[in-house]
Amino acid sequence: MKIFLCLLLLIGMTSMGKAQEFKFRLKGDFINVDTATIALYTLDEAPRLLASAKMENGKFILKGTLPESGYYRIQIGAVKQNIILDAPDMFWPTDYLNADARYIKNSPAV
């Protein structure tokens, strides 16, 4: 019985140390652009690609699982923006020629 309790306690402690993953979905509806490639990167010195999607008719859905919510860099065609991903379901209606991450809807930080 003591061994069972020790194992249970050990399993509980190891699972508490794991970071929670953050699942997100960013839907975009852009004007002044038809097609583009969307790529999400870390903000590290050597950025890592985390997710990508294709835009058609100005619309895209970028989704995936990130290590945590927070700041990331998004590239949409030639446009690069730092954005905050902090909600599971966000919507970004904006103008490609003047893209502004402040227009992301459903984000507590925005």
C-alpha cells in the first residue's frame, strides 16, 4: 500500500511539472489581397516555424498547438507582424496594405 501511495504521489508531481500546451485558431479576413502564405514563427534569435496556412480569397485559418500563449511573429506574404496569441479562437479582419494586429478580435490582450 505504501508503494502504491508513493507511486501515485510521484505521478502527480511529474504531471504538475509539465507546461500546459496552448491550442489556438486564428481566422483571418483580409482585403486588398487574394492569396498568400501565412507562417507563424517564434521571436527567438533563430525563429522557428510553428504553423502555416494558405490564404484564398483573402481568408485563412491558422491553427495549431503552441508551447504557451504569448508573443509570436506572423508573416502573411511580405507583411511581418508581431502578434499576441492568447485565446483559443481569434478573428483578424484587416487590410493587407495596412495590417494591424490591434484589430484581432477575441484576444484579451488586444
